[in-house]
Amino acid sequence: MNELSVVKSVVLVVDDDRIIRCLLRRAMEKEGYKVIEAENGEECLAAFQSLAPHIVLLDAIMPVMDGFTCCTQLQALPGGDRTPVLMITGLEDKQSVDRAFEVGATDFVTKPIHWPVLRQRVRRLLQTSFLFNQLEAANQKLERLASLDGLTQLANRRRFDEYLDQQWRHMAREKLPLSLLLCDIDFFKPYNDTYGHQAGDLCLQNVGAALRLALKRSTDLVARYGGEEFAAILPNTKIFGALHIAETIREQVKALGIAHAKSTVSPCVTLSLGIACLIPMPDVSSATLLKAADEALYQAKARGRDRWCVSSEAATKAIAVGDSIHLG
Ligand code: GH3
Ligand code: MG
């Protein structure tokens, strides 16, 4: 535990009695803490929001707003439920103690204040709170790392599967279309063989970055699906929206101008794309969408690469509603 981080803590002292506030200030400053003061619950809430203290020492009985009401409202403020609240009060009947913990107090000490006990309690509460915050930050970092592809910094396959499943259910509930693009680099094995594996990795990074730029909505997700295969999940996107994005991606990857002497379709690195679009049904799995996009990708390869193809089901449906469609 880093002692320094605790020493620099900000303590919010809330009490209507000026003398108690003064005594608490002196005791806390002696420990190296910075002290701010409030005279009642309302002032406490305002100071909490503007100054974000690390701990609150809260009196129970005060005019304007008492400590119990204040503590309840603190819990609803941003950061309120993770900031320790130590109630310091003359009330020590069972009911008051129970109520203090019910409204979210972390600990309770009674007046007259036993100063060595208070000092230890405050220190312990601050340490626990710092450790909790560190643990939470580490967890968030781990969560992020577990969802990222190390090479391209795009979402990885695990995150892709999770998000596809989540959006499949969401779009099924809303009866909205879900589009999926599978994108595969053309002749990537010959690219590696010609330019080396490191150049291959760099190519994957650049193609990944181009895909990320082509997708604009915050709900779109682009992922590295496999070795040289990428996937884009486009929630609430109709087939023609998906075609437009696929064409943009195809053009932008080609425009990167990554030389590829062994490609038989272009002097530069190109992509083939498979497009599928469905309004999910609750009794059908998201694998149906993946299979359709995969079949369309296969078609794009078979028809000569550097193009997109639409799954036959999506194309049939689009034609059925009177739209014309260009198949790759
Ligand atoms: P197609 O046009 O039909 O897609 O042919 P292709 O050569 O692109 O496809 P194939 O599946 O034969 O080869 C994919 C290659 O991608 C083989 C593999 O070595 C390479 N690859 C997969 N992952 C990575 C990676 O992380 N880095 C590098 N440099 N290459 C990779
Ligand atoms: Mg390939």
C-alpha cells in the first residue's frame, strides 16, 4: 500500500459545531491530510461534488439536512458509493447505528471522540478505499486487454463473439436489421512469402486501421476475426447501408497503396468481402448470419477477389422489396 497516496488524501469534515470541526481539522491535518469543511448535509453534498474528497467524516444531527439524509443522497452522486463515509455522532442507540449503516455509512464512531481510534479508523478506511480503486482500475485494464487483438489493437475474436451475440438479441427484440461484413486480404500468403512476416504484420495493422476509419457509428464494431480476416458488426444497418460501407472499405484499403507484386488482381493489397444482413429471429442463432457472410465471402473470392458479394438470402430479400442490387 502506498502510504504517500493516503497522506495526500482530502478529508471532508461535516459538523454544525464549529469547535468540533476545528478539533477534527487539527487532528486530520496532523496526519498530513488536506481538510475541507461543511456545516450541514446540503453543504456536504455541494463540497463533495466540487472537491471530490477521499473520505467524509459526517455528523448525524445537523440543521438544514441531517447526516442520514445526506449519506443517502451521497450514495447517488458520481463516486458517492465508493467514497468511505465515517459517521461521528453522539447517538449510540441501536436504531441510530443500524440506520447509519443502512443509509450507506462505511463505519461509525461515537462522541466524545476517542482520537487514537479515529485516527486509525480514518487511515484504515482510506487504505481500503485506495486498494479497492487500484483493484478496479487493474480489472478494467485486464478486461480491455482480454478483448483486444495485440497486433491490430482491434477487438479480438472473443469480443466479436460476445458483441455479435449481444446485438443479435438486441436487434431481435427491436426487430431491426443486423449486418455483418467478413473481410479477407487477397493473396496474403504470397504477400508474406514475398515481403516477410514482419511486413505481413504491418500490412495487417494498416488494413485494420483503415477498417476502423471506415466505420463511423459508435455501435459498429470492427474485429480481427482470424489471421488475415476481419469482421464488422453493423447494428441497425440495412443491406444497402452495409453495401455502401463494404465498398468504402474496399476502396480505402486499396487506396493505402500497399505494394503486392504477387497479386494477380491488383498491384496493391486488396480485400474481398462477404456481406450478410438479417432481422434476427429469437429462435435462430447468430451463426446463421456468420454462415451467410462466409458464403458471400467465398463467392467474392471465386468471382475474382477485390470485390464484395452479398449473401443470396439478403439479396433475394432486397429484390423482393423492390430494390435493385449489384452482386459484387
Ligand atoms: P486468398 O486470396 O484466397 O484469401 O488467399 P490467402 O493467401 O490470403 O489465404 P490463405 O488462407 O492461403 O493464407 C492466409 C495467410 O495469412 C497465411 C498466414 O501465414 C497469414 N497470416 C495469418 N495470420 C497472420 C499474422 O498474424 N501475421 C502475418 N504476417 N501473417 C499471418
Ligand atoms: Mg486471404
